[in-house]
Amino acid sequence: MNVSLTPAQETFVKQKVKSGKYASQADVLREALDLLRAQEELTQDDVAELRELVDVGLAEFERGETAEFTAADIAVLGRRILAARKRSAKTPSRKRAS
């Protein structure tokens, strides 16, 4: 597969590899595609749940209940949540005998 990038996109990809976060340009593009797929898989329920969690977080902040975290921490947690949802979606539900 050949991919054409704009000069700005190509520079961005090269900078990501140069930063050491990615081993190759292909790794950068794979990560970008994974993020795009994850974004498109978000449902309205997911968005509503995220909004509720933001509201909880804002209330905690207003009460002075804070914790330090990074964007990477959030990404890791988000990926764990999505992976757990995918696993549970693949697991057939069992009906209880009445």
C-alpha cells in the first residue's frame, strides 16, 4: 500500500519517529489509524458516560479532591476500558434458569 501525505503530515510523522516514541513511520501511521478506529467506535452511550465522568471530576475538583495525571495516563485508562468492553461484547451472555 502506498500512502501520499502532505509535506506537513510527512514532517509530523518524521518528528514523531525522531522523538523516539515510535520506531518507524509505519508505527506512527498504525497508531493514528487505531485512534481513528477507536474514535469512530464511540457510541452515544459512551459519550454520555464520559460527560457524566467529567461532571463527577469537576465536582471533585471543586471540593479540592484532585490528583495529578498525564494525557498518557488517560490514554492508557481509556484503552483498558475499551478493551474490557470489547471482551465483554464478545462473551456470550448466559441466561439464568428460573
